[in-house]
Amino acid sequence: MNKDMDLGSMCSPLPRSASVISTGLYLPTRVLSNHELEKMVDTTDEWIRSRTGIRERRIASDKETPSFMGARAAEMALREAQLLPTDIDLLLVATTTPDTVFPSTACHIQRELGARHIPAFDIQAACSGFLYAMFLAGQCIATGAYETILVVGTEKLSTILDWEDRNTCVLFGDGAGAVIMRHCKGKRGILSFELGADGSLGDLLTVPGGGARLPLRPDNIHQKLHYIRMDGRKVFRQAIEAMDRCAKLCLKKAGIRPSDLSCIFPHQANIRIIEALAQRLELPLDAFHVHVERYGNTSAACIPIALHEASHSGRIRSGDLLLLVAFGAGLTWAGIVLEW
């Protein structure tokens, strides 16, 4: 953990508030259960559930690319906001599994939506990426640079998994979520944020091959360099520490206590990480929105999927105070306190 983390991105209330006005999600239809995984790799349902809390996850088909899933989530958010694609001023996409190296997944989604000529680009901060994108959207709205911003988190992690490695293949799933943000008079929107990274720990969670440093070639493809590699125990410890400190800094900056929160939306990597965060914040587990048992870790899509579920189930309502907090490869972390 970076010892200077508490000296990170200090913030004050935004000069112009930035609120979430609608949400959307897309989940592949194929469900892969732990019992099916027992037939694919040396593992058991009990082993997976006891260590991660995951019972099943969604797996995308060949047709369900990150841009396809992201566009469907975006369309749902647009319908909810009663907006057209042409009403969007900026498109930000958080993903670690882009359709192509270039064009960006954002440009692919822009094409699918018909939102022509607006700026569109990807943000890569692994599982923290969606909150990095929300932060950037909030700043753009606060300064008046853009009025209506579509933020998408979309992942097809099944394409970068070694399905013979039981320590990683059981953890991840596919899906997408989206929010639309804009200034709403009388609403406070984003109240505080905290972002950080520690690249010195990047090797703890990585896909080593496929980039310019280690391009894939016929002579190295058998080494599986294009799959996720993770030191699970060390990542587990770093995740708890980072999310705890990030959450507390966000709350301090917003001037609120954990007990003031209506709901916490943590990154859905592992139920034990969420339980540890609940203990450190001295809150019951039912104060957290948890869906890891149904979807596994969907990286940058975790939090927007959770926001859509919570808002449409009635768990959160206008005026509620929410904490969003994530941790990912990089290593990266991010948190946002938001008035819904």
C-alpha cells in the first residue's frame, strides 16, 4: 500500500453539481454455475463459495462483445432518461477488455448508438475504471465543459481467463452497466472523491502478454501470457486496506459518517473483502449492495450494474447518500460519495 495514499486527491464541493439521472445494464443470458465449473476444472462448489461467495456468473457469447453489451446498457439508460443518443455530449467507457486495441470500445459503442461526432474514449483503470470515469464526468459537468455524459462500464473477462486455472477462472464474469450524468438544479450529486494508484504493485494482478512490451507470437502463445495472473493472497490484503482507507477519506471529505449512508456499493470481487470492509466501517453487511454470488467479479461493470439493480428495486431513492468504492489492477483504487 502506498504510504502517501492519504495525501491523494483532495477535493472540495464541485462548483456545479453532477448527478446520476438514469441507469442501465446488460447481462449475458448464459449462466455458468459452480457445479458446471466442477466438470471443467479441479474445484468444487463448496470451495468456491467458501472462499469467494460466488455461486454463478454470466458468460458472453461470441456476439456479445464489450461494445455490444455496453451499447445495450447505454440504450436502457437513455430510455430511462427519455433521451436520444444525439442528446449525449460525451461518452466515457471503462473497460479492461476492449473490442479492439483501436478503435476504442467507446467509438464502437458510439457507432452502435448513432451518437455521432461527440468525443468518445476508453478509460483503463481495471476494476476501479468506472469510478475513474464517473469522477472525470463529474469534473466535466462541474466546469460546464459538457452537459450530459454517458458513462459505461463493460467487460468480457471470460476472454482473458485461463479455464485450467481454478484460482482465477472461478472469479470473473461478463456484463455491462451504464449511467447518464448531468447537472440537476437542487441536487448535490457527487460530494467527494478519492483516486489513487500504486504501480509498484502492478505485478500482483496482471495480464502480462498481448501489449507492446510482450506481444503474442507463435513461439510464446503456449505460455498463456494473455490470461489473468494473480497473487490472490496479496491482492486480498491490498484490496481490504485500500478500500478501507479510500472509503474513510471520501467520507471525511464529504463531512459525513458511515452511519449516514443509505447504501454502500463496493467492488464485487470477493464476499470476504466486502465483509472485512463492513467490519472496518462498523456497519452491518446488509448496508452493502452485494451481487457477487450471482455475477462474480465483472470488473468495471460491477458498480453500474449494482446501481441499476438498487435503484430499480427501490433500495435507493432520491436524496440517499451513497458510497461507491473500488479496487483493481494497477494497483488502483477509487471512491465517490454521491447524493442520489
